[in-house]
Amino acid sequence: MLENNRRTEKRAHQKKGAKESQTKAVTLMEKYVETPKTAQPPKLYLKGLKKCHAFMTYYTSKQLYELHKKKKLKIPPIQRPEGQWKKDQDQALIKSMLKGFPIMPMLFQLADGILWVLDGQQRLYSERLFRENKLKISKSISEELEGMKWNELTPETQRSYNNMPIPAFVIQGKNGDATLTKKLGVEAYILEHSGLPLVAPQIRRAKFNDSAFHKLVMKVRNQMLQFYVSNGIVSKTSMLRSREEEIIAENILLVTSGVSDGRDIDKKYTERKTTAKLNSYLDGKDPIRLLQGYFGTINSMFNEFDKKGKCIGGGLKGTGFDNPNNFYGLLGAVKKALDEGIMPSNHKDVVQIGNKMKKLVLEVKTTLQDIRDNPSKVPPQVLKYHTTISRGTRDLQNREDRINILFDIIKRN
């Protein structure tokens, strides 16, 4: 009972602080944010997008949230997934908005009644988390409001937050004459002319967003991303440009259709565009179950376990296989060994294979000078493995050679 009273007192104190914060927020808004003019803003016609024009305007925080709920505010498929910010970044945005500080303008495309988010989706996502009571106010924002959620703020503070004007640069119109492909449209044009040109995985996502194979890739990604991230195969930086989708797509192709040339991955997407075509290539294989089995074997090879069988560390980080290209060879070798039934069942033997593979990759790194100056001193297997890397990691023959070198280690064990 005493604890409940203390909590009530704390909330009362917090609500008092909330009113004070609301007053400060309103003062700051009046001081720093100019009330938008009611007149129609001047239009800017964009070179290369003849059917589009652009203008500056603003939306209130609540307006953008309401548009999202009505499904009138959407993220184009070319964008990276939401939720890429760290918690402190989320908190910093909420802190600025609660204090009434202006935030950076959003970039939207308005077409057919839909507001497409070209820049600003992470800010909108963080703000939405707060509104939906999934993000608490931190002490760094306000000691009085610490630990409180949106629904615990006073109506005055919520009203002030709702009316926060957010500047926006809006491009109105459809694709027009975009410089890449008309399917990619305005966003491709903007990114291409902003110094941040699109990369192949982003273009691929936009082109094949509705394809059956892309949906399979995203399903595998959502279920198995933790394995790729925890083992260093996929980094946060690579995820910013959708690189993890390309890595996972190539791994799916490897375990379901065999080794392929990484340079023709768009062709693979096209061949598996419909559900019927995808199923014909899968031929009854479940890529998720296959990858789970192969990943389990890889974990046994490189993880460390205590006497009770509990994992106590290890993984691929620091082994050389925490690299998409070397991992491709490892996955292919494990698949081939399991397909041929030669992967040992004894845990000690499996760990020994992993150690031999680590030693091989380490030797490639430590003998680079000898490889360049005196290749006759380098063990043939080490020299051959280095050649598969230096000649082109995505070339079909090099991929097959790399897999076979690692498979020979399993076979000879």
C-alpha cells in the first residue's frame, strides 16, 4: 500500500512537471517556429521530372500519425526497413519534440492521395513508437517525466506535442521521366541527385518487391537474421543498404539450386518471380529448414561448449568466415558433406574440422607476403584458396573451387 502511495505521489509530481514542460514547449515553439503562411507555396519544377513539381510546407505531428493510421503515409519498397535507429537516437528525437525544438524537414512524394516517405522514415517510426506507448521518456529528457509513456502525459503536453509543426519538402506528381527506371521513379531520381546513389540491392528490392522469391528472401531474413548478425556475416552498415537481403538470397539459391554466379542474381529473381516458377525451382525443398540444419552444423564446428553441452562462446567472428564470401564457401562445403553423408557425427571430429578450416583461412592472411614474393614456399591448398578470393569472389568457378577446398578438409578428416 505504501509502495502504491509512493508511486501515486511520483506520478502527481511527474504530472506537475509535465505541465511545466508543456509551458516551456509552447514558449519555444512560438519563439523558434514561424507560423506557416496560408498562401499556396511557390512550386519548383524539377529538371528530369517534367510531370512533377515540388514545394515546401509543413504537417503537424498528429497529422502525420493520422495519415499513417489511415494508410495514407507509406514507405516505398526501395527503402531500408524501419527501426534502424538505436534507443538513444529514438530518445533524442522525442526530447527535441517535447521541448519544442524544430527537427529536420521530411521529404515526401505525393501521388494518388498517398504520401510516400522518401526521407525521414526512421524519425516517423521513433515518434510512432512513443505515441503507441512502446517508448518511455528517459531521464535525459526530463527527470520529472522519467519512465512515463505517451498515455501518462497531461492533455496539455499531448496537445502541445500534437501541434508541433514538422517542415516537409513535397514532390507532387508521379514518376515522370526518372533517370533510372520508371518503376523506381521519384525516389531513384532524388537519391541519384543527392550524392547517395542507389546500390544494386536497393534497386533489386524495388524491381522485385512483389515477386515470390523476394517474399521468400524476406521471410528467411526475418527468421534467421540473428544468426547472420551474431556471427558477423551481416553488419549494421551493410543492412543500411539492404546488403543482407542479397547475401541471404544467394544462400537460398545455394542450398536449393546449387552454386550460382553472383553476378546474375537479377536473372535468378526474374526466373523465380511467380509462385509457380519459384516452387518448380524449390522442387519441394524448404529453404528455412535446410538453412537451420546447416547453421546447426556450423555452430557445432565453431562454437565452444561446456561439459553439459551449453554454448559458452565462439562462433564465426574472428575466424575469417565472418565474411559473406568465405561464409558462402563454408555453407556450400557443409551442404555437400551432409548431402554425401560424410559429415562426422562425433562432436570432437566436427570441432576438429572447424579448427582446420580456421587454420587455412588464417594461413592465407599471414602468408600474403610469401604469396606475392615467393609462392613456392606457400602450401598448395593455401595458395589455391587465396587464388579463389583474389580472382573474384562472386565468379562461379571460384565459388566452386572454394567450396571444394573446404569440402576436402571435411573429407580427409
